[in-house]
Amino acid sequence: LDRMLNGDGIILAPKLSYSRLPMRSCAVCHSTSNLKYCSKCEAVRYCCSEHQLTHWKESHKYVCDPNKYIQGTKIKSSKELAPNPIDPSLRYDASRSGRTARTPLAGFMCFKYFKNGKNKVRIILPGKLTPYVNSSIDGDPNAMEYPYKKGLSTSGNQQVRLLNGKYRHIASYSLEELRKMGWDGAMYNGGTYDGVWVPFIDGYDSDPDHDYEPFDIAIAKRSGTAGTKNIAGLFMSVPGHPRPQIVKISHKA
């Protein structure tokens, strides 16, 4: 992948392009009779107009026109940018700075099923723009509820397969794309790239054993959206039973 910069110095993800793929069956029922290509992208085939309409509504409309939606998502490319979560001028709230055991980073827990059907519980490192939702569990002021909409963490995958059948890895998105997707700076320790910390957006976290479109992780590291974070030595509140635990981060993310 080439490194591409816009006028603001933001690394942009290159547009993914696909030539006609050797798909020899209907994208819906896998029939091999009376096949016709999608007239717009010529990347998928259908045996009838009913199956073409079904596939269009489910997912194809999000990838057929590469200029309308952010590749691999259902989010329109025209969406306005959210605040920059890695702006160096941003600071954690003093009450959640992580500098002392009494002001820990408010880590939270994410439980969900991945695209491959496996379940996983992850501890998420909050971003500087992640909303803080204090919990009254056990009366502990350091407890942390899940800061996103109720039920979203178990609503399943929000990603869309690309025309080649693969997904985009969360670390492949540019900072501009992540901001349009609403990234607030939260991170998790990804297992797909040797434990590199990558952006966390609910519904877009990456399966450990999934097939992803290749990308250069070094680009994400250079842009500041993945890789080493200076959090060693900070304190973080980790959800647990019977009450949250305060831990000191002993390694660099």
C-alpha cells in the first residue's frame, strides 16, 4: 500500500479496486445456471432478479459503489468528521488521568460474538473522548459501565464483506475514516497482528482467525491509530467481581 496524505497531513487509505472476479455461481443460492453479472460492478453474479435484489439489500449496495460508502462499512463516505481522538492537545479528565490509584483510567469490558461465531471478553482501554459512565455497583466510584448503547456489544458484526469476500481489518482504516465511523480513541489489544493495540469501535473489532484484506500495519502505526501507546505506569480500573480491581499497567501497549 502506498502512503497517501491529504492537505491536513492525514494518512488516507487507498481506494480498493477489484476487477471482474471469477465468481461462477449465484451470490445467493450458488446456482450455476442462467447467471448474469451485476451491471454496475461486474464482480458478482445472480441467477435471477429476486436474488440480486435480496443481495443488494443485505450487503451489496454498500460495496458496489466504492465512492458512496466507506469501504467495508455501511457508513456513507460523506459523513462529517467526528472530533480527532488522538489530537495531542487532548488530555484525560483529571479524575480519570490514570496517574494515581485514586484517578484510574476507566477501563471497560466488551463481551460479544465474532463473525466466526466465537465469543470473547475484552478489556477496552478508553480513549480521551470515550464517555465516562459511573456505576453504582457495590458503591464503588471507580466502577465502569459499558459506555455505549445498550445491546450494541452483542448485536454482532457491523462490517460488510468486500467484493473479494474478505473483510477490512480495523487497523486498515485511515484516521479520517475512523473519525467518520465515530472512533473516540478507545483501543484493544488485537490478536491478529502480534498483540498490536488497534482502534476499538463496537461492531468492528477483528476476529483472531478471520480472512482480511492485506494492509500495511506500519501505516497505522505512523498515523498514530495503532501500535505503541505511552500508558506504562498508569493505573486502570478493570471490571471484576465482587468489585472492580485497580491495576497498574506495567507494559507499553
